[in-house]
Amino acid sequence: MKRTRKDSKKNTKFIIIAIGLAVVLVASLAATIGRPSNPNVQEEEKEEKKQLASYVINSRYIKEFEAPENSEPVAINVNNGIVWFADSKERRIIKFDPSTQEFEEFPLPSNARSNIISIWSLVFDKDGNLWFQDAGANSIWRFYINEQRFEQYIIPTLPEGFGTSYPINIVFVNDKVWFSEIYGKKIGVLDPLKVKDKSSEGITEIEVASNLETLGPLSVDKDNNIWFTALTYPIKGELFKLDPDTLEFTKYDLPKNIASPVGIAIDDNNRLWINDHGTSSIIIFDPVNNITSSIVTSMPIKETSPYLYEECIATNNIEECGGLRASLPYWNIIVDDKLWFNEHYGNALAVLDIDDLTLIEYIIPTMNPNYARCEGYEPCGIANVLQFDIEGDKVWFTEWSEGKIGVLDASIDIPISLEIDEPITLIRGSNTPINIRINADEPLEAEMRVSATTSPFGTLRNLTASFDERIVKFEDKGSKDITLNILADPNLEASDYMLTITAKLDDIMVAKIVKARVI
């Protein structure tokens, strides 16, 4: 064990992005920001080049902490106010006490590959022991915290050519540890009472009857059914439900426009909210009536890639332009009818009220220009926020490329809200005015933006939009009415779509998501 104390000073660390895995689900989970050694990976830039320092903006909601040296934190869990996170690069579990700002380090007792992001999931059992998966060692681990002792349980399947079955997350069902294998294409079950250290004893694996290339992470509904996805990108996606008692699978086809389903959160009505980490979409699936719908996030802020923003506004209405082309919603959790998720390329932590569809996106202060086209712009970039956990009003998260952890205080008031006249009907070939009331609780300036499900990326395909007042200023608290004018192209298919109408402040975006019927 090593104990350290860190001040919150800026840390500069850089790694060239690798892209283009043949198996794109892992590109979604790891390789888009990982260090893959798979020969199928094509590096965006193989030559060395000068790396740029990260930039940190002010935020009233988020505080960041620099983790111990050389950290690349991903998995995180908060338990009774203490923060635990995993560092895949140095292969250690790290404990952080926010009250003292002290770190304790617990190195893993094995020398496994560290050229991939290995540890995505940290879960406590009922006895207070910490469990986690480890793709680098193709294992599941248990950390006996009181004894400061690790046990390693080796996954039997080791796919040829990959060197790991790539376990991606773990869940507890019926006092057993369940995990999915991205490359192994199996669901694993570990019995804590039967396992032995450094062996595969006590682990069984269940084949998934799918011809698709990879599996996604697991999620559990209130009836203890286990849900996960399978994918061959960009051809087809499937959704599976596994009964842990009978081991029977039920299969559902996913919509064709889902690029890379990752996070699955399940609400009290057993609806599945599926994050598409290939676009800006969140898919809502009701397995009772087999109905699928979708919403989109706000467009990524221009600071995620000012170069692409300038490129967009040269040929499009400024209201529909952002930075990076998609927000890439990643993992998700539902707490008290609030869907929390991280936006990988949107560089934000977001919360959606699933009843009234109010969306708040908290902008991550750190921006690393080495992960965007920044060409002289500042601030610019993203922090690679890959995982998060919630306890009370505090949302703790990791910043992989920055070697930081952070905390969002969700109890701090939001100074702006939107009211939008509904229902909305758009007549193709005609302009439709939409009335919006903006309520401000303090002096502020808001930039108005809009995205729509006419494209899974949120771009306004076959729609033209403009606000009569795009920059709305308040000298004091109060309300203002503005108009959003939308022209629906005659070629737009008659259907129901969802509009995400957003007011952007310096450190947050607040949006209302509303239905628009096109006739």
C-alpha cells in the first residue's frame, strides 16, 4: 500500500488516439481512447508530434482532483463517502478520501498486459469486498479490503488472436457474479463460494446464440433478468434478455440506426434506456409492446472541436452546429427517475428527467486539445470521461487521458429553465414558429441551440431552424419569450420526431426535449 496526497494542479499527459478496430464495439468501449495492440488497429498518426497542454475552464458545479502520478483512471465506485477507482496503466486500485484529499494505492499482484484499458467495473459485495473485471489478465478479481489481499479468478475462455475474452463489467444476481465477454461471446457466472485463487474453478460460461461479432455490458432489471447487446457494426444489433434461473435467452432486434449500443439502464416500468456510443442517440425500448423510440442529446459544444464548428457554420445555420460531430453517450444509471450518463465526445456529465424530459448537461472543465481538431483555438478538446458513480447528490467520475478524478455537486441550483408550447406540428414545406419561454434566476447570457432525431447524430436532416433571438441576455432575473422557426423539407418522412431545444451557459446546458409531429 502506498499513501499519497495530491494538490489540484494541472497535469499534462498525452497519448495518441488509436482508431478503427475491426471489432467496433471494442472501439466504442476501449480503442477510441485506448492503447490497443491488436494488429487490426490503424493509428491516426504514427509519427511523433508535439503534444499540447490541457485547458481548464471554470465550473460552479464540478471540482477536479489530480490522481497519483501516471494514473489512467477508468472504473470508479463511491462507498460511504470514500472513492475507489482503478488505474489500468499502473495496474492498481486507488482509494481517495475527499475529506483529507489523501490517496492510498493497492497494486495488483500480477504482471498482465497494460496496453489496453483493463478495468471498467468496480462493485462491492454485501461483505464489503471489492470485485472487478480485468481484461488485461482475462480475470475477475476480489479485493479483501480489511486484509488488503487480492484473489484472482481466471476466465476459462481465451479467444485466439485477441489474448483476452475482454470481460467488460460485472453485476451481482442471486449472490453470484455475472459478467459478459466481448470477444469470448459468452456470459460468465462466478460462484464466490466455489472459486479458488489463480484458477478457473467456480466459473461457468454460457454460450450466446448469436452470429454477431461482440457482446456488450450487462444490466439487471427489477425482476433480476440480465440484459445485454450483441453487435456486428454497422450491419446489425441485437438485444438479449437472460433469465438467470432457467438460463433461457430472449432475443430482440435493435433498430438499424444504432451504431454502438453500450450503457443500458432500466427504469421502474422496465423500459430500457440504451446509450448509443456511436452517435448522439439514446434509444428507449419497451419490451412489453416491442416499441422503440429515441431522443438525442444537445450537439457537442463548439469547444470540443472549434475547427469543425467553424467548418459547419460556413455552410449551415449556426443554431445547428457543434464541435465534434456526435456526443457519444456512454454508460448510464437511473436514480430516482433521473437518467445519468456521460457524454464521451460531448465532454459532459448529463442528467435526464425521464418523466418531463428536461436534460441538464454539465460541461467537464478540463479540455485536452490532442483529442480534437483545435488548430490554434483555446479552449478546445475533451477529457475522456469514461466512467462515473453516484452517491447522494455527488457524482464522481474519471478522466482517463487527464489522470484526474472529479466530482459534480448536483445539489447546486440551475439558474435557467425552458417552457415550450406543445403540441408541435410541422407541416412539410411550411415554416412553423415554436414559442419558448426562458426563465432566468440571475443575470446570465444563454446561447440557444437545437438538435433533432431526424438524424441519430442530432443534426437537422431535412429541417432548417433559426431563433429570432439566438443569444439571450438577462440583466436581472426574469423571463423572456423567443421564437424558434422550423422549416420541414418536403422530403422529410411524415412521422413523430423529438426536438432537443437547448440553452447553453458557460458551464452547463439546459434543454427540453419535445415531440414534433411532421405531416
